[in-house]
Amino acid sequence: MPAESASPSHIIVKALADPERLRVFAEIVLTDTGATVAELNARHPRAERALMRLFEAGLVIREDGRVRAAPQAFRDAAAAARAERPDAPPGTDPEVAQLYSNGRISVRPVNRRKLVALLKDLAARHFAFDRVYTEREITDALATEYDDPLQLRRDMIDELLLERTEGGREYRRREAPPM
């Protein structure tokens, strides 16, 4: 993979995969004030070579004659990875995307406003207004998102996003009243 198309996280992993580069980077990180190249060379026989790769990867910067870690490189790589492959399913409202991990809801919010936002997002992505659903269809759709689909189904009924017939055999999506 050419360097131009490699993801930031891939570049970081490659730079730190070498034990010598990892040791040099660790020393820089653990030194609050950074280290000079001479100090690193004294402790690590191939420090200059390691530093070249660490600089290329954006993991270190030179400031006031000292080499310091650049934590922004990790933040940038994490942001790029999230943009490339978000944890939330495609089409998820950005307001609730942080509730997802590996494509599934990892935590059911206790804050009502956040819970309603999540439920509205689920309803918009899974259920059409002009269709009747069975209990099984509702449960199966919600099970793709969360480990307790029955709780989500109850929440959607409680928040008036779904209505069910008296016998509970049919469900329809409805517009929730404003909070």
C-alpha cells in the first residue's frame, strides 16, 4: 500500500511495529520535557534511524532542540478511522452515533432526551409509516441493533413511536409528539 493511500492509523502501527522505534518513542513519551537527539543516541544505537520513521509518521515533533511526542497524531488517526468506518450503522443520526460500538447500541441512554433521539433514529431507519408490522418483525429489526430488543420495542411504544393493536399482533409506526 503506498504511503499516500495508507490510513493514519496504519502509518502509526507500521512506525511502532519495530521494537527499536517503539523503545525510542516510549522514552520520548516518558520524558516530560522531551529528549535531545544526542540523549537518544546515547541510549539507543539506532535512534536517528528510528527518529526518521517517527517524524515521517507524525508521532514526534522537534521543539526547542528537543524531540517531543505529538499526541495529536493519535487523535487524528482515531478521527480518520471513525470517519472511514464509523461504529454506528450507515444513516445513523450523528446525535446518537456515539451510543454505538461495532455497529450495535452499546448503552441504552438513561437521559430521556437522548433515549427519544435514539428511538426516533431507530424508527426512521427501520420502520415505514405506511406499513403494518408483526411483533416478530419489530423484534427482529431491533435485535440487529441491541441485545434487548424487547426493551427497545417497549420504549418505542411508551414514547408513542409505535402503536400496537389491543391484541398486540400488529404494530404501526407513528409520529412521536414533541418532547
